[in-house]
Amino acid sequence: MSTIPRLVIAAPASGTGKTTVATGLMAAFTEAGLTVSAHKVGPDYIDPGYHALATGRPGRNLDAYLCGPDQVEPLFLHGSAGADLAVVEGVMGLYDGASGYGELASTAQVAKLLRAPVVLVVDASAQSRSVAALVHGFASWDPGVRLAGVILNKVGSDRHEELLRAALDEAGVPVLGALRRAPQVQTPSRHLGLVPVAERQAEAVDSVRAQAAQVREGCDLKALLALAHSAPELPGTAWDPARAVAQGGAASVAGKPVVAVAGGAAFTFSYAEHAELLTAAGAEVAVFDPLRDERLPAGTQALVIGGGFPEMYAAELSANEPLRRSVVALAASGAPVVAECAGLLYLSRSLDGKPMCGVLPADARMSQRLTLGYREAVALSDNALAAAGTRVRGHEFHRTVLEPGAGTSPAWGMTHPARRVEGHVQDGVHASYLHVHWAAEPSLACRLAAGAAARPPLEAPRG
């Protein structure tokens, strides 16, 4: 049994200020001396970056579609180990989940799996007494969800707050905070959501501090903490990467092969569990920045290039010719190279006309069309990441187009929601738009580590 005080911060819909409030709470409690564990419902990579800035710990995802409902509690217990408090930020509206799957992957489902009280963040800017009807509907929709309080956001005045509180008092739902409109706490957005922390470090620090100050002033932190402590014990066992590797039937490889992992402002999308699984599988994870580093880490035997925003840095990535040559040399040697979304674009011949690595016979460009949604897929051949027939659940999220989208040997056969092939497999390269959470399929990390161990270290370029 494990007892971790916890809160789920939810909302009736996207755009209500849920991320601002959740991050502000994380920062305020951290500044008060608590060790806070931050979690995000769903596949989003950007919000956890702000959570990490607020808490000083990795922001982690809880996605019942990607990892399965049975993994939500173990991953939560793993991420919150050693914490005094866990704050879970929801996704979209409280009851919104994977399209066509009912409550699957919704904030409500995760709250029930964690037996956690829910605090609803309501944008009160255009309503007064009607807020009670809104909150009553959310509180009564699913008796299994414990909606324990409300934080009112974008309140216009003292009189406005009085009207809102009176209405919610009639509804019997406690008001745990009332926040005024405050432009300084807003985080800028662009085509795929918030601008990541890595791209605006100094400004992000200031924003998080402002969010913490706003929450301290407008929320009853003592009541919120008491509510978190009311959560019951969780009976499950924490997820453990070493155990996940062993249960997958793989032994840790010898020799600590170096797996280089792209980072920096252009490649910010990665789940913390991926590096933990690689380490448990026997690899040494070496992070590098393709915007700054002119060569891969010493001794690299495999390469992972995750998601991010290479389209914002196409000129800089293109200008780093020494690193591009190093990536080409590694791929040409047959070493494992695994690329997701942004990594796929980086390995292409060009991105918006700027030369990229040229590992793949394909070209990428920005598009006005957003490709977004959960996917089910199967590996079509043995490759650096997966054995043929491996079935995964993943997520696509991009505004770019790759032509051709699939090579002569595609990476995945998509089976839901539409049947199609996608991605490129050639030699040791596996490149695809699909984001996959390896905690759901630890064999992916094991296969990559084993492939790395079988390759000689990359030699440093001469001259």
C-alpha cells in the first residue's frame, strides 16, 4: 500500500487556464518546501516541461490509451516516489477521452484509477450564477468521480467573485480559489500548443513564478493540501524499469553501449521512462543538442531523435553540417537509428527547402493541416525498434507533410482508425511520425539497446 497526497486539476474544456493553475499550484507548493511530483494526463510533451520547471522533478505522463489503464497507477507511483504531494493536470475537458472509446484516456478515468479528488478550474469570465449549473453537471455526471472543489479563473472583480461564490454555495461545491485576469501569467502558444520551456527558458521561469504568486494570492493552499491528504491509499506496486525489462524476457546488455539521444530546443519531446528503460536495459544514455554540438557523443552506437519543433530551427539545423555528416555516417554504418516525428524530418533530405541529413529519400514541408490523434499500428518487418508483428498504440501530432510518407519498407502498418502504411525502415533506421510510449512495450528499449551493443562505437571524424 502506498499513500501519496494527490490532486487532479481538471476543467470543463480546453482553454480555461488549467495548465496555468496546475503549474502555479506545483510551483507554489514547491516554494513552500514540499517535494511535488507533477503528472499530465494524455500524450502531451509540452506541459510536463513547465511542470518540471515548477517542481525541479521530471514531468511525467499518465496515458491510459498509450500504456493501458492497468499501467496508470504503477507509473504514477513510480513518478511520485519520494514526493510529499502529487499534482495531476488533466487533458481537455474532464470527461473527454480517446475518440470513440468512451472514457478511455480521459481525466475522469485517470482520477478514478488513482482514487484522487478532482478540482475543477472554471473560466468564469462570461458567467455568474450559471457557473453553479455548469459545476453541478460535471459533479453529477459520473458518481465515480469525486469533484471536491472549484477554482474560479479569470474573475473580473470583487462583486463578480461574490456572485460566483454565492451560486456555488447553493450548489454545495467548495470554492478553493478565485483568480483574477493576469496577462503576465500567460504562456505563448503557436501551431502545436504552448511554446516549450527549452525555447524560452528565462521567460518561462518568470511565467512560472508569476503563476505561483497568483495561486498563492488567490487559492486556499491549506484547504487544497488537506484535500490532497484525503485521498485513500493505493494498493498497487510502483512501475520499475528494471523489472519491466526482465518481465519482457530481456537481459541487460553488457558493455554499456552508448545511445545518443537528441535534446535541446529543437527536440524536446521525450517521455522520462524511455531513458530509464534504456538504462535498465544496460545502455548509457548520452544527450546532445543538434543545434550546438557538431558531432555525436563519443562512442555512439545507436541514436534516438525524438519529437519537437525542427521547423522552427530548420536553418540552424541545416547549418550544422558537421553533425549532419556524423548522423549520415552512423546511419550508413548500419547502427540503430530511431526517429519519431521531428526526428523523421531531420533525417529527410530537406525541410521547407533547407537541407537536412539526407538519410531518407524524402522531403518535408510545413502544412496548414493538423494531423492529430491516437493510432493503433503493427510493425511490418524486423527493424531496429520492433520485431515484425509487434503491436503498439501511438499518437500523431504534427503540421508537416513528408513526401513520400512511406518508404519501400514502411515502419508501421496503421490498423486504426484508418488502414495505411507509414514511415521508413532502411538498414538500421526506423523513422516514423508515430509517438509511442515505451513503458507499454519495454521490448522496444531492449531491442534498441541490444542493437547498440552489437555495433562498434562511432569513430570520431578526422580533421
